[in-house]
Amino acid sequence: MSKRGLLLFATMGFIWGVPYLFIKVAVGSLTPASLVLLRTGLAATLLLPIAAARGELRPLVRHWRPLLIFAAAELAVPWFLLSEVERRLSSSLTGLLIAAVPLVGAALGWATGTDRLDGRRLVGLAVGLAGVAALAGLDLGAGNVVALAELAVIAVGYAVGPFVLARSLSAAPRLGVIAVSLAATALVYLPAGAVQLPRRWPSARVLTSVLVLAVLCTAVAFLLFFALIDEVGPVRATVITYVNPAVAVALGVLFLDESFTWSIVVGFALILGGSVLATRRSRPVPTAEPIAVARAGRPG
């Protein structure tokens, strides 16, 4: 990997581990609908002109149906529920549980017949699920069952998104897809999000969190991520998926005084190992590239 590739890789691994910290801060003063509206609206405002200048918007007209499905599965539903979850759970634990998404993607690939599971990948699924169980059993109280259910919905959405992208949007301009998806999500949350905005300006800490989420963790992150794909390829770029949770845990412990327990260490190790085994392909699959892009292109 070139020096530029290493720099992009390290930058992306950090940037997409950051959102969990800032979501936790923002939901202290903003409702989930308002946070999603501000984040997607600001990011879309930055990315739409770039996509338009590159001529990446007009070709999307004929793909409007799968585009809306992708936006709902990858952004609108997960980002709202993620904000809800972080009202109940720590940012570090949320980031760790989201790391199990590749397991859901592998299971979905098997269920839809687009991928197959050999013995090694089945072991990976079992190991990863054991990691989720370790975190859920030791770090989630009985009162957080709702949060666990919401995380399950998020995981399914994050797994469905890549399949829509691979099957129906693989030929669509990638930056245009993201920019329009962000804009569509902002429009959906505009009524509720606008009504629920606080009457007084939130603290500087909350405003900074929103700006970081929208500008750095969404708009800038996608531009850098596409540059990383161009530099190292989509498959190698997916490795950042396994770095993000570690960043989320470190930031939560350092800046929010969140606990760091042995169950977190064991759970993360099991989820990481299981995800690597479960998502390692046994044979070439035509849709591997767009799926790889979508799996790694998830800023939390």
C-alpha cells in the first residue's frame, strides 16, 4: 500500500470511529429526528453541488426507486435508531455492537442465495454471535432490551443497503447516490425534525458535535473514502470496518468516562474474529465490489 493509501486508511479508520462519541453528545440536547435532519441536511448541502458539477445527478433519475430504498435502509432508518440507542447505551458499546453488521450481511447473502457459507464462515458466524451475546449479556441491562432490538433493526438495514446498491445501483454514480440519499433523508425528517428543534440554541459542545457529524464524519468522510477506494481498491478499503469500533471505544472511555470492561475486550475480539471469518469469500462473486464498498462506506 502506498504512503497516500496508508494515510487515507488511517484517516478513514479514525473518522468513522468518531460519530458514536458525537452522537452521544448531541442527543443530550437534540431529538433523534432533529439530529438526523441537521446531519443529513448539512452534508447534502455540501455534497450535492460537487455531485452536480461532476454530472452525477442526472443519471440517477432512472434509478429513483432503488435509490429511495437504499436511502431508507442505509441512512434514514439506521441513523434515527442509532440516535435513539445512544440515549440508552454508551457510545463505546453501541460502536462495538454495530461491528456485528458484517455477520448479518453474511447471513443475508446466504438467505438470498447470492453467497454461500462454508464451514469456516459458519464458524465465523457462530464466533461473532458469541461476541454479541457476551456484550448483550454482560453489558446490557434488562431495561435496554429495546435498545438491543433497535440495534438489530440497524444491523439489518446496514446489511440490506449493500444488496440494493449491488443489485440495482452498481452502475449509478457513487457520489451522486450518497448525495441524493442524504438529501432525501433530510426531506423525510424535515417536518418532525424542524418542529422538535430546541427553542434556544444548544450549547457550543452540541453544535460542534452536529458540525463534526455532518461535515467531517459524513461529507468529508465520503469524499476521502472514495479516494481510498481509488487508491487501494474496494476490498482492501473494507478493512477500516474493523478499526472503527476500537476508535469508538477509545474515544468513549477517554472523553465520556465510559467503562472499559473485560466483557468489552472479549466481545470485541469475538465479533472481530467472527466477522473476518464470516465475510471472507469462498469464491468470486460478481457483486463483490459494490457490496464491499457499501460495507466499508458506513459512517455510523
